[in-house]
Amino acid sequence: MARSSFHHGDLRNALLREGEALVGDGGPERLSVREAARGAGVSSAAAYKHFDSREALLRALAEVGFERLRLALEEAVAGVRGRRRDIAEATLRAVGRAYLQVALERPGLFRTMFGRWSAPDAVVPVDHGAYEVLQRVLDDLAARGALDARLLEGADLVVWSAAHGLTSLVLDGRVDLGPDREPAWAMDLVMGRVASSLAPRP
Amino acid sequence: MARSSFHHGDLRNALLREGEALVGDGGPERLSVREAARGAGVSSAAAYKHFDSREALLRALAEVGFERLRLALEEAVAGVRGRRRDIAEATLRAVGRAYLQVALERPGLFRTMFGRWSAPDAVVPVDHGAYEVLQRVLDDLAARGALDARLLEGADLVVWSAAHGLTSLVLDGRVDLGPDREPAWAMDLVMGRVASSLAPRP
DNA sequence: TGTACATCAGTGAACGCGCGTTCACTGATGTAC
DNA sequence: TGTACATCAGTGAACGCGCGTTCACTGATGTAC
């Protein structure tokens, strides 16, 4: 990590790394340009050679997080095995668990991705492919008859809301599962119900 | 609002009111003791006669919010009319809409209630009866045969997650409903599916 | 292969800011006699 | 009904802080000839 020369060489990434460490535990409000620069062993002014402002750095961090979520969802879905009958439920559970895991790994980064840390009315358009992954997955399942095609409209909303909601509640400590119950258990339960609500009906 | 005498008389409430205004649009990070005091027409030191710290003020604001949510849920549920066949779905929709409405009315207060604005690892135990309202409602519905009693375990989690998830996504601008679609439409859809997943099965 | 030079990623000092919190204080209020 | 006094909700000044951002600058790098 020590820098041998005047030039850092990889400062942009170093700042992202430090920024993620700050934000990862403490959330977006923990990020300071000065501290990230300090962590990278560089003057705070140097950071402005790579990011226009604190907010630009936060936005870049959110993008990193969304990309990670996208990859996690892709992987989770690709890893699903199951009999034809169970495939929808197994897939949604995998999605939910991946969502939860990404969030738990870096709670503050998750809040950076979804929170409104900029000006109250500013839209923070972090475009992400994670949502599209889910939509594709649902389309596939419907095409294979594992989900009711008539219920496809808004199904993405239902799944995403449930996964996001439970995850947020867990992250913010607003859900009491009692002893011996892991968040993943709760996610399985929730996604199981969601799957059953989308199952093909006679 | 003008104060005639040396003593304010109702400073605690005035601070809560100002605090809510600050937090209501901007979220917890917008709250400053100084600004709340300024708004109440009082020195910042005076605020400390009523709240131990900035964090104590935030906690009090969160409590105000939770109480409001509880009342909104009670009201919403009490106002549900419907034929026996539809009662579960109608009730859950009412719950979801009330949840959404409370959040949209004061987005920043909602984030104050649920966010982690204190030290990263600190638990913020704002105990609230809103959750209990939901549990009671579900029990009632099951007792009347409107929900499948065998699915009652965890049903509260499912409902709360879905409502909370969609609400959070809407609040953070992370859901694209397209034109002509209101958040309430999305909530009806989501809660409709949730209700169907809990419906009595043959 | 050597040299002049443009580029640009760094430095470090400084700006102005608003904040949370504390302090010794003051004066309005209400109670005991 | 009047008075002495304890209480305590206010004041205003001050503390130390870390922050975002800008500035004129310097020196390493790489390219044109």
C-alpha cells in the first residue's frame, strides 16, 4: 500500500476502496473526502483530481455496490438446481438470499445504494442492471410454465419489494426473529410465500 | 409563535415541531440542534434543557413517527368494509396504503424511524406498537377464516416486508412505475399478491 | 540515444463554515410561611 | 395578602472540531524531435 513515488498510480481505485471501507460500516454519512484521502495516503486536494465532489464519490460507490449486487444475483440464479416443480420457489429463494447477503456484507454500502444522501429533492439516478436480472429471471420462469404468465405484470415489483423490505428491516434492526432464527430463514419464508402467490393456478 | 416572556412555556414540543420540519424533508442527517432551537426562537443551549443530545432529539422524533404510523394503521383497518370473501385482501391493501401514505407525507421522518442514524453498531430501540397492530389484525383475519391459519406463522413478516419494501423503494426513487401509475396502484398490486399467498386453501 | 517541454497528478496551506456541547449567568415562576 | 426564597428554563459567549473545497505550486512522466 506504500507509495514509492510522487505519483500514486491508482488513486481513483484507492479512494474507492477507502470510501467503501468508510461507508461500508457507517453508511453514506460517514464518508468524508478528507478521511478517504488520508486512508489512501494522499492530500485531500488530490482526491479532487479524480472526483468532482464528495457527492460524486458517493455516487461512484453506489455504482460499485449495484454492480456487486447484479453479479451476486446472476450467480445465485445460475446456481439453482431443482426439480421442475420447485424451480420457481428455489430461484426466488436464491434471489432473496443473495440480496440479503450482499446487504449484510456491507450494510452501509447498501444504504448508500438505496438511501437519499444527496439534496432532498435530487434524484440520484444510479442505474443498475440488478433489477433487469430479476425481470429476465421472472420472464424465463413464466416461459417455462413455472410461474403463472397472467401474474407476470408487476411480479418484479412484488419480488423486489419483499426482498428489499425484509433486507432493510434486518439491516436496521427492526425485525425481531427471536433466538435460533437466522435472517436467511426469514427470507426463505418470505420468498416462499411470494413464490406461492405467483404459482400457476388451475 | 412569538414568545412574550422569558420562559417559552412549551419548548419541548416546539423543538419537536421544528425538528420534524427539518427531518421531514431532509432526513435525520438534516437535523441540527442549533437549527431546531433557532426555529423555536431560542438559544441552542436551551434545547439541552429538554434533550440530552442531538441523538436524544432524533430518537424522540422517531417515536413521534412510529406513533403516527400506529394510529394510521389502526384507522385504516377500522375503516375497512367488504364482503366476507374480500375482507383479507381489502384489509391488507388498507394497511399497505396507510403505510405508504404516512411515509410519503414525511419522507425524512420515515427514514428517521427506520434508518440507522446513530453509531454504526448502536441499536436504536424505538419500540412501537405499529407492528403489534398488524399482528393483531392478522390474528383476527385468521380467526375469522379469511386467512389460512396454517400460514399464520411469519405472515406478519411477509406483509410488513412487502409494505416496507415497496414504500422504501418509492421513497428513494428506486422504482419506475412508468407514467399513469401511482405508488398506491403498486401497493394494491403487491398487497393483493401477498393476500393471495395467505388465502385459505382447500 | 539524448534533450526540451507539455501535461497533469500530486502537495500543503488556507478559506469559511456550522456544528455539538459546556459554562457561568439571569430572571421568571411558584411555593412556604 | 405579602414576602423570602428555591427552582429551573432560559441566555449568550465560547470551546474545539472536522469538514468541503480552492489555490498557487511542484515534480514525475512521457512524447516529439
